[in-house]
Amino acid sequence: MTINWDKSIAATWRTRQEKLKAVNDVDLLELDKLLCIDRQKKAFIGNIENFLEGKPTNHILLWGARGTGKSSLIKAALNEYHQRKLRVIEIPKDDLRWLIEITDEIRDLDYRFIIFCDDLSFEEGETTYKELKSTLQGSIEKPPENVLIIATSNRRHLIPERMSNNEQSSLNGEIHAADTVQEKMSLADRFGMSLSFYPMAQNEYLSIVDMLFTDEDINDQAHLHVLAARFAGERGSRSGRIAQQFYNAWSIDNSFCKRKMI
């Protein structure tokens, strides 16, 4: 099915059908509600605005701690700029082999496309990273100027890094094993912008909790903070995602807070 980009602002790749499907119910977010990532947000939005204006732009790798707003930045950018003909196509990592076919389909359209791959990483033995490298830079065909690739990952270099990677000896019978490691790690270098996301401090996490509860009738903010901190502690991390889950738990059952204090 051909996507009507006048009506659809996003699409996703369907693996079984091997085609793009329009997303009718897009999960949009507001930029102003993404807290505690001001440095990343400023750099990200500057790059997006350059992209929309046809100025020099870098592909973007968002890497770091889970739940800290990496994917949310793409949703917020689409919300902010879809009226300026920004569109998003999401593609799973395992379907990156279709990347060239997708860009062939959209390269002559009068829109600006973010091709988004969430949770990108490669394990030992995977080779699809080579196809992504070629698309980012290195093919004989000039990359489409209306396509920006953005990936999120928990890994800085997209691949597992082990102490053995520093060894210059033979690995699995390969004489120049270090060259293979460098080839894989060079994929991250193809992203001209690399933004890091780190676990949140307690005060940052609680500021997000306060924002989520702005419209709620909360009489004891200190009590709320105790519960929010305990909720995060039980899950082993503090992030915007954990704050949202805490708010959801409270919304489902207002007695949740009372029970957690017992």
C-alpha cells in the first residue's frame, strides 16, 4: 500500500507483509515536557531544524541509560515539526536490509523523513550492520538529502565490548581480529551526532514526578516523593519512564500510595 504522506505523518515497516504501514494513532509528545535532558534536546533540535531547512545535517545516535528520553525525542520532534513536512518511518533492526528499498521509494518526495531504528545493537555474528553502514555513508549512490537516520541504543558503539577486544592476538583463528572489531565499531562513527543519556539523579527524577502530578490534588508533596523514590528503588533505576509508571500506578488506584506506606 502506498502511503499518503499528506494524511499520514508516520509509518512503520511490517516484517511479514514486507511493506510500510501508515500509523493512524501516533504517540506524540510535547518537547516542553521532556525534562532533565536540556543538553541533548538543544543539540537534537538544532540538527532537526537544519535538516528541515536543507542545511548540513548529521545522522544521530542516541545512546545510554534506558528510559531517559531517547525515543521520546523523536516523538516530540514529529509533534513539533510535522506541519513543516517532517515525517517518521520506524523500521526494526532485523529489517534493515530493506533500508535501501525504503529510501528509493521516498527520496524524490517533497517531505523530510526521519528513519528511526529503536534499540539498535548487534551481537556476535550479525552482519546487517554492514548494510546500515553503506546506507549511512559509503555507497556509490549519493544518499537521499531528504532522509535522516536516527537510532537509539543502550550501547555507545552498538556492539558488545569486551576486554578481549583489546587483545591483538588471534581470535577464533583470525589473524587480525582487531581489524574485525574496528570494522564493527566504525558503524557508530557513521553517526555524525552522538548524544549520551545517563541515569537520572534523584532530584531530576522527582522533578518529572512533580510535572506528571501537576493537575492532581496532592496535599503532601514530601509524602509523594517518598513513594516515588521507593517505586524507583524497587525497579533499580530512576528515569522518565519509571516516573510515568509511578503516575500510572497511582492513577489506576488512588489507594496505591496508602498501601505502599504500610
